[in-house]
Amino acid sequence: MLRRLDSFLVCLLATVGMASVLPCRGEGVRVFNILAIIMIANMFFLQGARLSRRAVMEGMTGWRIHLAIVLCTFVMFPLLGMGLHAAFPYLLDAPMWTGMLFLCCLPSTVQSSIAFTSIARGNVAAAICSATLSNILGIFITPLLVGIVFSRHASASSGGIMPIVGQLLVPFIAGQVLQPWIGDWAHRHKKLLSFSDRGSILVVVYTAFSEAVTQGLWHRLPASQLGRVALADAGLLTLVLGLTLLVGRMGGFARADRIAIMFCGSKKSLASGVPIASVLFAPTEVGLIVLPLMIYHQIQLFACATLARRFGAEKAD
């Protein structure tokens, strides 16, 4: 699992490098924009098709741990992001702060949350249900949170809710409607669909960074700014890991549940974040806005892999 995730990060970096050297221009921009829209819709359609009704119903049980993870993901994170912005407004440039705050509004990951919870000998069943529930809710909640957080910022898209409905919700609901007929096929072809998901993210990243590069991305973003973004991401992750662990202990959860809360509540989904950013923000801004998310994603993988191995080696309570 971790090896596959690491290889995908390499592909992401290669895509950014390709966009920096050979950005799409002219008619290619229109072609890639259309391709990105189609692939995003397809990705959310397949997510709906793969998600069984049973998984949705199971996500509604065990409400205490699910509520704790949802609150960490969609309440604690945005509050921390806004608090850091208020405390250190000049640490990052405006586009980078936009990216940091957008990151805080995203749902949790699915694959890595489950993998790390399993390695740490946590409650895997709860992690599966909570991470799935987080991603379902994220389709609805993330755009609303972005609207609230960026209500005074010009960076948020003024396109309203219709792009979200058209590109995210309608395909997802269509996939759910057709799930009884195509769900088995989707599960039998997980590798093919995983390739489709990751391919759509790479296309969106290439399109976004091409637009940003043609607008002078690397002239506007010095190396020192990237270093500060990494520092801010690491600081945010450290805070969240500590607070999610505290939530688990104060809530009286068992050790296995505390582990699930920490790993599910501290993650942010690159797979959902990049497509959602391409819908919510102007094309010329997406490349800059997803940079903090890409850096955070890599930091969370390395940090949580270390923690998972450490928890897994400990004796249970």
C-alpha cells in the first residue's frame, strides 16, 4: 500500500515537472480542460458505483466514533487553519494561505487511513466506515465550508453551486443509482478503476500547473515560500495528531478506537482535493492552491507511517 502511494507521489512530481517544462498552450488548454471535466465526473461516478448501500448503512452505526472523526475533519481542521492564518498572516503569501485553508476543508483519505489504522492495530472496521462517510459528506460539506471560509476572499469561485452539482454530485448519485447493476463489475476491476482515478488526478494536476506556469508560477513562488509551506503543513499536522489523540482519550474511547480517530481525523484527501479545487477555483489559481495539499499529503504519509509502526509494536491496553 505505502509503496503504491509513494509511486503515485513520484508520478505527481513528474507531472508537475512536465507541466513546468512543457505546459499545454493554445488549443491544448481547451482540450485538457474538457478532458479534466470528463475524468472528474467519471471518477465520482465510479466512486458512487463502488460504494455499496451496505457500506452507507454501516457508516451510520457506531455514531460516537464517526461523529468524533467527522468533527475533527470538518470542524477542528478549519478552525485550526483560520487560527494559524490569524496568528501568522505574513508567514505565507495569499495564494498559499488560500491553499492551506482549502486543505483544512477537505475530507479524510480512505486508503491510507485504513492502512495505517490496520498497521497500528486499531479499529479497522470503524476506519473503513468513517473514512467512507467522510468522503461522502465531503462532496456536500467541503464546498459549503469553502464558501464560509472564503466568504471574504476573492479566490473562491463565483460560479455558485451548479459546477459542484454538475461535476461531482450528479455523477456520484448516478453511480449510486446504478450500483446494483455495475457494483460487482466495479469491484472486480479495482486495479483498472484505481488507474482511472489516479489518471484523472494527474490530468487535473497537469492542466492546473500548465495554466499556473504560463501565468509565471515559478517566478511568483520562490523556494523560501515552499519551505514555509512545508513548515506550516508540518505544524498543522503535528497539532492535529496531538488533538485527535486528546479527543480519543477525553472521549473515553478504547485504544483501537483512539487509533482510528487519530489516523482518520488527521488525513486530508489528495484524491478528492484536486478535483474539487478544479471546480471551486479559477483555472489559473488551482496550481498554486493545491501545492500545500500535495506537500501535506507527502508529510502525512511519512509521519503516519512512522506512528503506525510504533503503535503496532506497542502492547494493547
